[in-house]
Amino acid sequence: MADGRGEFEWNQTAAVESLIINMNRKEGSKTVHPDELNPYVKKAERRKKNTTLTGAAAWDYFRHVVESGALARVAKKQ
């Protein structure tokens, strides 16, 4: 059970880390996929082709989440 929770939390952490890295990377540099940062993913299982959001698309999605009030609803529950 602890392994499942650890894997779940690492999936989230790796997703956030890769988002931060990709949004701050230099133009033309390689993108980072969350599987590359997650210690629970074996190297053989890691994706060979990276598909990530561009910075503009990520900001558009983030803006949509904020404007929809989804973050406020989550904060109220806690």
C-alpha cells in the first residue's frame, strides 16, 4: 500500500517538475517528460518520444482552470 501511495505521489511530483522545467527551458532544447524524473518508472518503460505542451498551450490551460474556479473549489474542500 505504501508503494502505491509513493508511486502516485511521484507521478504528481514528476508531472509538476517536468512542467516547470519545460516552461523555463531554452528555445530549441530538449523537452523533459515526467517519466524521466520518476524513479518508479523503469528505463525500459520510459517513453522514447516526448510529447509535451508548449509554453503557450500550458498557460492557456492554466488560465482556463483558474477562470473556471476549479482551484477555488479544491481549496474550499481542504
